[in-house]
Amino acid sequence: MSSEGKKLFNIIILGVSFMFIFTAFQSCGNIAQTVITNLNNTDFHGSGYTSMSIIYGVLSASNLISPSLVAVVGPQFSMVVSGVFYSLYIAVFIQPATWAFYTASVLIGIAAAVLWTAQGNCLTENSDENTIGRNSGIFWALLQCSLIFGNLYIYFAWQGKTHISESDRRTVFIALTVISLVGTVLFFLIRKQEDTKAPGDDDSTNEILGESSSARNKMMRAVAAFKKSITLSFTKEMLLLSVTTAYTGLVLTFFSGVYGTCIGAVNRFGSEEKSLIGLSGIFIGVGEILGGGIFGLLSKKSHSGRNPVVMLGIFVHFIAFYLIFFNMPNDAPIAPMEGTDQVAYMIPSKEVAMLCSFLLGLGDSCFNTQLLSILGFLYSEDSAPAFAIFKFVQSICAAVAYFYSNYFLLQWQLLIMVLVGFFGTITFFTVEWGAAAALAARGSDYSSI
């Protein structure tokens, strides 16, 4: 197999592995609060929102050290170990205990930081400035297939049910645990890239992430990775992109946890309210996959760069927020186990709810594919620290959003996303214009990015 073929193979395996793991984890996130609400009349007293807040809070802090961990053990082994911890978190729901639930939340936060740092490094190692857009699209489309498969099962398994039994819960989470373990094993198929650089060439990625049996060299690379993360954090481009990244963290919280809970709490949806959570996840996944395919795989045909895609993303999201505001009761995110009988500005419509799910997924893919692409382009030689900073900002904002989701009515959650999304779009434009100017100065074709 040629070098380019091997790189494409690695990207596909990376995407498929993440697809399996996040088929389990994202399905778990979509139904966690609903399942926990049914458990809270037992000895279990956890909160899905609080768990997610812990996960993303720990994830954000762990991103300070994740480049060093990846530097020491390598990206492939880092992803394998992280995948095991994802599986353990999902397995907790088979027989829930409050202490195990929150302990697993802390552990998966650390694992997630390492997993996404290693993913960014693997994506960049197998790409160049001409293929980073395509490879980001392939990875994102495969990853978001995860929203289809798990939620299809939930939709059919829970159709017509207003209460989730112990048997239903165990069956779902045993299946999701096995699926997560399959994705973890697939990481072993990723092939290492051969070092083709001349002996005198300088490459900070190799300095930070290269292989060495020397414990001293590993420690030096770990320290270098940490220093590089701190340095990159205060660059103009990274600070500007952090506003855009913060928006993706808020949206991640909303579509992966809050919106499904809102749908499941609307009593006017009748006996379909629980199965609609799974259907909503499917429509989010369709939007994510469509966006990844169009704006990633077809990026070579674009001559306008990344800004039009991000503009489309914010436009699509604003439409979704407007429709959700009119369609969903204001107290839906914090409704009790009995649900809510309130009505917003229209009678709740299942069709509008599913359209909004699709728009949320489509808009999210616009932002994430372009962020992955521009980070891989701007920081091709410092990929692990750059992607660690990306996940740090995204996850800390997701943690904050999960925390306030316990208390804020729907209208305030939507308003926060509108404001941050507006400013995040402007800051992304600023960085993209700078990247285009840098390419022009080098004599490269802007359409290649």
C-alpha cells in the first residue's frame, strides 16, 4: 500500500473506531438523564446533568497534561486505554450506584482529554495542507454515524413506553458497553507512519511525539509538550478561535443532553415522548453526517475557504433556536419525572422537533469540520498541544453549560448560545482571513484548504 493509501486507511480506521465508541457514549448521554429520572425513586441519587458537568470539567483540566501523556505513551496506545475507560463509564448504568457513577465521571473526563488529543495528533500526522479538509470531513462523517445506530435501537426498543424498566435499562447498556469495546479494539489496526524526514530537519511534532526508549527523553518530550500548550494558548489565533470553540461546547451540551431531555419531558407528545429521544438523535446524526460529507469530502471544490461554511452553520443554528423557542415549553429542561404539560408559543410539534434536531446536527458539523481543518492547517507541527487547547476550551464550556442546565429555563439557554455563536463566528472569520493571507504570501492556492 502506498504512503497516501496508508494514511487514508488510518483516517478511516480512526473514524470507524470513534464511531463505535461514540455510538455507545452519545446514546448514553442522550438517555442518561431520562434513565436517571426513573431511578431517583430508588437508592440511586445521581444527576445526568451533574455527571456531564463533572466529565467536561475534569476533561478541561486534564487537557493541560494530555499532550504530555500522549508524548510518553504514543497516540495509538493512548486511544486504546481511553476507550477502555469509556466502556467502564457506560457499564456503570447496568447496575447503577451513585458513588460508581460519579467516580466513573471523573475517570472518563481524564480519558476523554487523552483520547481527543491523540485523535488530533493522529489526524494531523496522516494529513497535509492539501488533505486536511478532506480527512477532517471523512473523520467527522464516520464519527457522527454514531448518532444513527445507537439512537435507532433506542427508538424501536422504547417505542410506546412512558417508563423505563430495569430490564430495558440493562439490555440497552450491556449492548452499548460491548459496542464501545469493539471500537477500542479497532484502534490496534492503525498503522504507524514511517519517518521520512532528513536527519537535520527540524520537526517539533517529532520532538514532542517521537518514539524513544529513554525515560529521560520521554520526560523531556512531556515537558516540551506542556510548555508548547501554554505558549500556544496565548497566541492571537488560538485566543480568537477559543470563542468559536466555546460556542461548540455550549451547542454540544444542548444537542447531546438538554434537547433530548426536553423532548422526553413534553407530555403532549404522548406515548412517543421517550422513543422520540432516540429519533431526535438520529436526525442530529443525519445532519452531522451530511455536513461532514458536503463540507469535508467536497472541500476541494470550494474556492471560498472556510468562512462560508461557518456562516451557513450559524444561520442554520439560529433558525433551529428560533423554532425550538416557539415549539418547546420553557420549563422542559428542568421538568420533573412526570414531565410538563405547559405549551410554548405553539402546540408542540414532533415534526418541528425533529427538523430542529437535523438543523442542530448540520450546523454543528459546519463548525467542527472547519475548526478541525483550520487547527490542522495552522498547527501542523504542534498538533497535540493545539488540539488539547481546543478540547480544553470546548469541554470547560460544555461543563459550565451542563451545570446551568440544572437551573436555567430554555429561553435563557438559547439566548446564551445565540450571543456566543454570534461572536464566535466573527472571531473565526478573523483567523480565516489571516490564514488566507498567509497562504497568498506563500503562493499557495486558497482553495486547497
